Amino acid sequence: MAKKILIKRSSVAGKVPTTSDLEIGELAVNLADKKLYTKRLNPNTGEEEIVSVGGGGSGSVTYKDGTFTGDGTTTDFEVSGGYPADQIEVFLNGINVTTEVDISDGQYIKFNEAPNNGDEIYYYFYQLEAGGGSGIEKVLVDSDTNVEKDKLYIVDTSTNEITLTLPASPADGDLLWIADGRNNAQNHPVTVNRNGKRINENEENLICDVNSFYVALVFNSSADSWYVINAEAQ
């Protein structure tokens, strides 16, 4: 049976662990600030220090989807609450038309020609807030893939099971995110291949089989293990 991992935590805003609170490579999270910390030896001075990892936090993902029905005349469809223009995916009758529509204003999905009466317009998006980090890249995945740090992998679970293989030589504090982009992981699970490292200190791959899941994983070099530090189903 997989072992549940609980890391040190605080709910006090602004509180940072001290070097006496942690061992080298041990993790601690500030739940109020959404920041993750570890202790390391400074590569220049050799002294112990506390640093934030993964760009300063475990990150969070907001998932939203919806549908419209074409009426033969309407070209602009308003997404309630808006959307991040670089994260939304749009489908017309099951075909991805994201590159063919205007999604530049963050509020409306605009077609050049009105969808026919009864056509289904479906959209979804994942918005990543990296807890103060930067340089996070979104990657859409529809086949087996080798994943890399500092990226959000949105997996198309609509038609088949997919395996994501973790980096073979991760560094301490490397962080990445994985999310179900089609709300269908229960039927087409996503396997996270540990690639020789451990996950939550277990020598087993991680199986993600809950619809609309997302997970954040961080690597701890002292334990030689990836840890799931954020896991939810939307």
C-alpha cells in the first residue's frame, strides 16, 4: 500500500522555516502563502540556507469548461468570467478549431463565420498560478511523452491511455504539473512513469484515474524521490 507523505507546514502568512527546522533536502510548505521551502547548502559559501523551490510555490490550477450551441447567425460567444487567451482550447463538433477562431480579448470566442444551427461549440481551459514563479510553459499532450520541469502538461484523455515519463536526472527542487484536459481520466488513465526514481518514496508508478485531476510534483534529491505536493480533482 502506498504510504501517505505529510510534510511540515504552516498556515501563518509570511512565516518561513529556519535552518534548524529542516534537514538538508527536507520540504516545508506555507499554506497561506502557497510557497514551498527546502534547506540546502549554498553552492558558493557551503553554509546552510532556506530557499523556495519550484519558482516559489506548488502552484494551483483552475479548470473550467462549457458549451454553446450554434444558431446559424451568432459569431461571438461570451465566456462567463472570461478566460486566459493563451490557455483556452476551442472545439467545433469535436474538432479543435482553436487556431481558427479569435480568442484575443479574453472574453469572447469569435468565429469568422457563424456555426450552423445545432453545431456544438465546446471550450475548456486550465489556468496555472505558479505561486510567484515564472517561465511556466503549457504543453498539450495526446500521446506518450517525456516530461520536463517547469511545465504544465495538459493531457488529452478523450481517446486513449497515455504515459508521461519523468526526467531521468532531475535536480533538487525540480517542479512540474500534470492535468486532465478532457475530463476523462477515469476511462483513459494517465500513468506517470517514475523512470528509475521513486514517487512519494515508493517504487511504483503514479496512476491518475480521476476525471479533471491535476497534480504538482517536486523532486527531493536527498530522498531520491518525487513528491506529490498538490493533487485535486476539479
